[in-house]
Amino acid sequence: MKSEVTFWTCIYNGPPYLKDAIEITLNQICKDFEYIIIDDASPDKNIIKFIESFNDLRIRLVKNKKNLGLSKTINKAIGLIKTKNVVMINKNDINLPNRIE
């Protein structure tokens, strides 16, 4: 069955709350979703390693080759989404575990 929900986050660098936002998203009660994370050419290359360390197949990491700014990165994210249900997560958001239910 294909996922019907996409979470997405646009980031530029990330700390101090990015870890919490990703973990809470991945720990949703409903496990059937895609999570697109777009890095807007963060100068801190450890951010990419950090996101990859989650090793979760639901995460689709997209890396901008150059900094596009928030508006263009949001438009890029919207273009990548293939589901009818979309949840935007800011890098400092905290979600309840049943948000997509």
C-alpha cells in the first residue's frame, strides 16, 4: 500500500531542535508516511550526516546544491510531494504522536 501522507521539513543548519522534530515525527503512531527533509545548502556539513544517521527508509533527504532561500525551497518541497495529505514540520516543531491519525 502506498503512503497517503507526507511530512516535510525545510532546513538550513538545524540545531538545537532538529533532533527532537525528526524523532517525534518518526515516532508517530501511524507509521505509514514519507518524510521529506530538504537541506537548503547548509554550510554545516554535519547536518547531512546527522539526518542520515536516522537510517529510516521513510526519510527522503534532498540536498539543494546552492542556497535557494526558504520560499524557493518550500516550492521545491511542494513539487516533490506525491500524496494527497501533507504535514509541514518546522525544524523546531513538536508534534503529538497521533498527529496524522
